[in-house]
Amino acid sequence: MKALRGFSLIELIVGMAILGILMSLAIPTFRDWLRNIKVRTAAESVLNGLQLARAEAVRRNARVRFSLVTTIDDTCALANAGPNWVVSVDDPSTGVDKCATPPSDTVAPRIIQLHSGSDGTTTTTVAAGQSEYLFTGLGRLSAAPNGVIDVTSSTGATCIALGGPVRCLRIVVSLGGQIRMCDPALPDGDTQAC
């Protein structure tokens, strides 16, 4: 006679109960991990946009601007907050099609690259001291920067520096054109601290 193999109903219920307990413990941590990933993605996007604007300014030996904008369509306007940005030679908030113009070296506002915040970073907030950073042909800022760019979660979770679970990040642009991302929650002396 062959023995039947498999799980009994009691074993299955106990296994499901253990799985349920483990999931209830893991879901809050997983949610915080996802928030942190989205904040890092948004911060790296802004950092890459700033570095592209600086590199293009040096490559073209001309002024190139990094602009935070409200949208990336023909209704865009400069903004001090928001995950949308444009790297362009001219002001992207002027003209007929504004930010809806495809990247071009000849058609105003001569957009080099644009980024929509709707591509995975919608639950983050990008807040800057100014809406534009204008780089010269030497890779320097044309005017002293007004503050820093802070990237936080917009889902109601607070930053680690304020006792919350989200690792908020900051991007600092110096007058000399140095661009770096740092963590305001880290103590002084840490190389990644602000």
C-alpha cells in the first residue's frame, strides 16, 4: 500500500498563519523601502539633469540652463518645486510650444533634454531655492545659487532627520559648478553628510 503524500489541512492552516504574520511584519518595511527608492530615483534624476546642463555648457561653450517646470507640455512655467525639469539653451517657459518642443539645436527654446516626474517619481517632492540654474561655458553658475534642492516623499512620511522612516536627500550646487548629493540626516564628518 502506498502512503499518500501532501499536507494535511492543519499543516496548511498553520503554514498560512505563519506566512500571514511574516507578511504583516514585512509590509511596513517594504513600503518604507519603496519610498526611499523613489526619493533616491528623483534625486538622481535631478542630479543627472544638473550634471548634463553643466557638461553641455562646457561642451558648447555657451550658457545652458537647468529649469524646474510645472509640466513638460505647452503650458509649462518655471517653478521652485516639482519633479519635472528641462535642460535647454533658452528659457523653456517662453515661446509658442514651450516645453512641448522636441529636443532641437535650432528650434527655440533649444531643448537638450527634458524629464517628466510622472515616470515613477510621482510620490516625491522636489523643492528648490530657485527655479533655474544657469551654467556658463566654463561650467560655473552665472549667479550665486539661492539655496539647495531638497527631495522628499510626498506620501506623508517624514524624513529620518525628523524622526521618520524616509531617507530624504539634498542636492547642493556651488557657485563653481560643483554638484553633489548628500543626506541631511547623517552626522557631520560623514562624507555623504550635507
